[in-house]
Amino acid sequence: MRYLPNTPQNQRAMLDTIGVRTVEDLLTRIPAKARLSRPLALLPALAESDLIRHMRSLAARDADADTFTCFLGGGAYDHYVPSPINHMVLRGEYLTAYTPYQPEASQGTLRTIYEYQTMIAELTGMDVANASIYDGASSLAEAVLMAHAINGRHELALAGGVNPLYRRVVETYVDGPGLKLRDVPSPEGVLDRDAARRVVGGKTAALVVQSPNFYGCLEDVAAAAELAHAAGALLVVVSDPVNLGVLEAPGRQGADIVVGEGQGLGVPLSFGGPYLGVFAAKNEFVRRMPGRLVGATVDLDGSRGFALTLQTREQHIRRAKATSNICTNVALCALMATIYMATLGQRGLVRVGELSMAKAHYAAERLTAVPGVSLRFAQPFFKEFTLKLPKSPERVAAKLARQSILAGLPLKTLDRKLGDCLLVAVTEKRTREEIDAFADALAKAVA
Amino acid sequence: MSNVPADLKYTREHEWAKQDGARIRVGITAFAQEQLGDVVFVELPKVGARLTAKQAFGVVESVKAVSDLFAPVSGEVVEANGELGQKPEIVNQDPYGKGWMLVITPANAKELDQLLTAAQYEEFLAQGGH
């Protein structure tokens, strides 16, 4: 990127060109009472070395996953980020805020996106994946709009186990087109099928389930698919792709659209983003799928090449009738995921899943051995589970944070019925010592 | 100037309609397919779907654009050209023949009379066609 200076000489030349004496003259049309009458209250400029020291002291006040033992989940997970990822994404060919899509200039970039799409399609068991959406929540919102576009129906059924923050984003997205959100309760931690049958009907565009769901429980995706399809509705599944080395692909259980947060695939936690919206669908729906799509083709000489495809769905061509208002993506995060999947390979991804699952089950065993602590739901879980505590989860979490342990997510603010619950996530990074220390600290905190 | 057969009726959105006994056959005009370029995909309603005149009933996609298809008359779809699913290029090759899209049983036979005649459509094209 070129550095564009703005010297006093540059400013003088610009002002002379447009025939104005000072920059201030450009602002005279703004009423005086709407203008700031004093200089902005900014601290004086710091020397670079002082600034670095200042920023480091601010950063030291953060609780990050390097200095704390992280059992926080709820949508973002402390999986290991292999070192080739940083090495590769910081290269000048890739590190840009804007993704170059011109096929004549960007075969390398297009090829990484194509490989990303291919691996996501394989992992999710779907025919086609796009080049990504902003994050898991916006992927889900786009998926329900897509379901509505496919079958023209106006209602959506959301299982109680869908991430409540995703639900809020969906609520915002469907407000404009006037779609109706209907919640299906999950009192036992998974979709209540009788309740679902009462909600899912001839007006339902899609049933949405998340598995493992927000509480960590595994849903019966195949049963949900059958229920949705019997009513002529689509099944949208929210899935964490890093789990799919072990868990069955949603596409092989009847999902029509699979979305999810891809952060676990080598994207750092970064205090909440940027993350990676995974989006995959059946081939028959490809023309209703939002987002960019890279395809493989051959050039005039018969050599393999890559180019954006099906752009006629997108807003720069189809304007108001485009499949989505967002036809961009998070290519750098998708690149991290691509390198992650390629680095780990099939066996590595299975290993990450197996270790996370085994350690989560060990942790659940140790933590529920603490008097008064129990699993809130009697359901199979994968790497995350909901604990019921005998004392305020907020206070317990605060106590453990003072011992550099991020104990998990207190659920009160997200689900009032679970005010005594703490959501605990365990990845392959956690050690037996860390889990044992967590159990000991928890025992003291609730005693 | 594009081919505009005299025995058809036309819309300003470049669909043609042809009386076929009690039914009406529908497609897009030679001008439309020339403007679109190579057609790569046609999405049509299912048999039994009810259409309303001037409302979109499907889409035609070319390498450079996607356009809505508008119903010339109201009625029920009794046939849809399934061959276009595999060979959308027929729309370019034979827009008034094998490239037909739907056969409709009209709800109101008089609606056909309200469409443009070949002469009116040719004049419309001569003025720019939009």
C-alpha cells in the first residue's frame, strides 16, 4: 500500500485549485452551535517508545488465553493455532484488507479460496460452500433468508439450543422482510420434538438446530431433518466445523444448509473477531446461496485456472434482487482455516476432536465430583457442557479469574432460566494439570 | 432488427404469448435473448402454479445478467419446458420454437388482447425497447 502524504504544500495546492483560502472556509455552512468550540481533548503525542510502553501496559490488563487457562466457549474456542498459519497469512501476497478477485492477477488467492470451499464442503458433507460470510451469526441469518427465498414461506422455527446471540442477529435480519421467528423450547437441553411438531408446519421456511448446541448437548440432527422435511421445510444446521473430524457431517444427516463459526479452524480468539462464517448448501440451492464463490475452470490453452463464478447472483449485477446485501467475505480468516485444515489433515482434525472430547469428559467428571456441582442436562455432549453450581456462577467465575482461570460463561444474562449455570468448554490445549487445578479451585470457591 | 413473428402477442418485458387452442404458450423474444447473451440457466414454476399477469414467474440467467420473467397473462401452468433444465441454450437458438417456457390455461381470455401486437412491439423496439 502506498503512503499518501498530506503536506501543507499539498493542502495549499488543493485549496488554490478549488478557490478557497483555508480549510476553515469549507466549514462555514455548519451552524456555529453545532461545531466544537474548543480543540479536541487529545493527549499530547507520545514518542514511539513511550507509546509502545503505554500500549503494553494497557494490554497487560487484558485476560487473554495465553496468560489465563481458558475454559470459555459459547461460540469461540481456545483451539491451538499452528505456527505455519501466522507465517503464511503475514506474507505480503496475502495480507491485505481487500481480497483481489481478478483472475488474471490473483490465481494464488483464488486457488486458496477454492481449496477452502472444497474442504468445508467435504467436512460439512454438503455439495458446495461459499468463500465465507462474516461470522457464524451472520451466516445463520443469511441461511434463514435463503430458506425463505427458496420456498417463499414466512416463518422460522429455532430450536432453543441455538446460540442466543445468533438468535438476536437473526431477529435483526428478518425484521425487514417481515419473517416470523418461532422458538421451539428445549427444556431437557435438546430439541423437544413434540413441541417442534406443533411449531413446524406448512408456513415454516426452515427449522434451525445447532449441534452440539449452545448448552453443549448433541442434537439428533437426522430426526430434526425428518421432522422439517415432513412439513416441506428446510433444515438449517449450525455446526462447528472443527468438531467434524469426529462428529457425523450434518450433510449426511439431512441438512439442506449448514452454517457455523469457523473460528476454531486456526483463527485466533482476538477478543471476539474477526472470525469466519462458514456457509454450505446442497447443489440444487446454489443459485440462492449468498456470497462469493470461486470455481475451477480451464483457460484457452486447457490449463487449470480459477475465477469467481455465478456472480449473477450478486448485488453488483443483480442489484436489489441479489441473493444477499453482503457479497463479500473474510478471505484472510478463510485462508487461516485453509492452512489449518491442510496442516492438520484428516488425521490431525480427528485427533483435535478426540482430544477435545476426551478432555471435556474428564473435566466434567472431575468438576461434578465437587459437592453441589452437577451436569445441568442428562444429554451426550462433545467438548462443552453446562454445569449447575451451588453458588452464583458470576461470583465463582470472578473468584477463579483471580487465580488466572477463565472458568466458563455464566448463563444468567443469556438465559434467565439458567441463572445457576456455567457453560464450560474444554479444547485439546487443556492439560490434565490445568483441569485438576480448575476442579480444586472450583471446590474451594463453592465450599 | 430482431425477428418478431406476426402471429404472436408481446409484453414490454419481452415475453411472447401464443394462442394455442384454449391455452397460451409463453417464451421470451429474439430481442430478449440477444440482449441477454448466452443463456446458462432458466428457472421455471412447477406445473400447477398459479400466475398473475405482470408478476414475476421465474428467472432467466445469462453469462452477464439475471432477469425476471413476467407472466403475460394470469392463469395456471399446465406445462413447463423441462428440456431447458439441461439445455438452456435452446432459448438462444430457437426462442419462438423449442425455447418455449410455459403453457398456461388463462384465467381470463381477454387478457391476451391487452398485450402488444407484433407491429406495436416492433415500434416499441424501434424506440429503444425499454
